[in-house]
Amino acid sequence: MHKVEDIKVEEDLLAANRELALLNRELLDANKVVAIEVSGAIGSGKTTLIELAAQNLKEYRIAAVAGDVVASLDARRFDKLGIPTIALNTGKECHLDAHLVSHALEKLPLDELDIIFIENVGNLICPADFDLGAHSRVVVVSVTEGDDIVAKHPAIFRRANLVVINKVDIAAYVEADPHKMEEDARKINPSLEVIQVSARKGYNIDRWLNFIARTVQNKR
Ligand SMILES: Nc1nc2c(ncn2[C@@H]2O[C@H](COP(=O)(O)OP(=O)(O)O)[C@@H](O)[C@H]2O)c(=O)[nH]1
Ligand SMILES: [Mg+2]
């Protein structure tokens, strides 16, 4: 059970985070940069999808912020693509917050960028409450997490713009039904866009790239 004081501290924390998120968004808007947050469990395919975007959308100047508890393995993968990359380590925290992201924005050449992908710490719970100031929130789930994974984590899908159901190439092997996952996501949030992809095989990756391009166009 939460004590009354605990709830107050949590509310204050979230309110402070919201203020900082607004400032991040203002800074991004002033520089005409679109930020896309990518959340999802460890191993769901977040880094792979961002890599595909950076490899295929050469018409945009792309940067990446890689959130992780300790290591910076994802940041190294982005570095290899030759895009500006900032690694953010959260220590024990299981999510990024607007304050951490503001430090990443300070270090990036905002006036030379079109899109910043922000990969959140891998899980479907903690990132839900913390607005980072991104313009769009993407949640990646993979069929290997089981086809009840969406129904079990409604909060993060309520605040998302797009759900990517990944690894459909192996859905049959893990006996998961991606259509059930899609239906669950739409039940939680009817305005959510849902796409089924295989980042490994390239299936429907054009729809992922199209979502990114539309997000940029809508901001211009
Ligand atoms: N079979 C299959 N494997 C994938 C797919 N997408 C990513 N993977 C693999 O899943 C693992 C985790 O991917 P990664 O992008 O690092 O996940 P992240 O932890 O969410 O960033 C890697 O070994 C990827 O190659 C997919 O569509 N199908
Ligand atoms: Mg990753």
C-alpha cells in the first residue's frame, strides 16, 4: 500500500518531469527537430528498428539517444552507423526521464538534425508515466514475449502513437498470434496505429519508414 506522503512525492516528481518535457519539446520545435521515443522490452527489436531507419532514410539527418541501465552497447551500434549518438545511463532507474534527455539534447547538434530517436530502457512498465518531450511514442513488442503481453501492460499503450509488433517471422514457432496482439492494442487505444513487421526479414519495414516520414511531415 502507498502511504499518502509517497503518493504526494510521486505526483510532484511526475509534475516536475512534465514541465521539463515541455521545455525539451520547445527546444526541439525551435530547432525543427522531431523526436521519436521507442520503448519496449529488452530484445523486442528497438535498436534494430532504429538502425533500419538510419540506414534507409538517408534524406533525413538522424541522431540517436540510447537509454540503458549501465552498458552502452546500443550506443555503440548507433555509433557504427555514423550517426550522432548519446548514451544515457540511468543507473538503477528503469526508465529515462525528461531531465536526462535534456542533457542529451544539450550535447547534440540540434540545428543540424531532422530526427532524434530516443531508445528508452527496456521494459513495458516504468517508461509509461514519463513524458520525455518526444513528439511521438512508439512501443515495440515481439511475438516471443507471448501474445498476451499487450493485454498485460495497458498503460504504455494508452499513451503510444504506434505499436510495432515485431518478429512475426517466428510467430508460428513460438505459437503466438500477432493478430490477437493487434486487437488487444486497438482495444486499449482505438486511435493507435499498429503494424506487424519482421525487422530481420524486412517484412512491412516500409510501413515503419512511412510512419517516421509522416511524423516528420506533420511537424513541418
Ligand atoms: N527473428 C527475429 N529476430 C529479430 C527481429 N528483430 C530483431 N531481432 C533480433 O532480436 C534481438 C534483439 O534485438 P534488438 O534490436 O537488440 O532489441 P532491443 O533490446 O529491443 O533493442 C537481436 O538478436 C535481433 O537480431 C525479427 O524481426 N525477427
Ligand atoms: Mg536496444
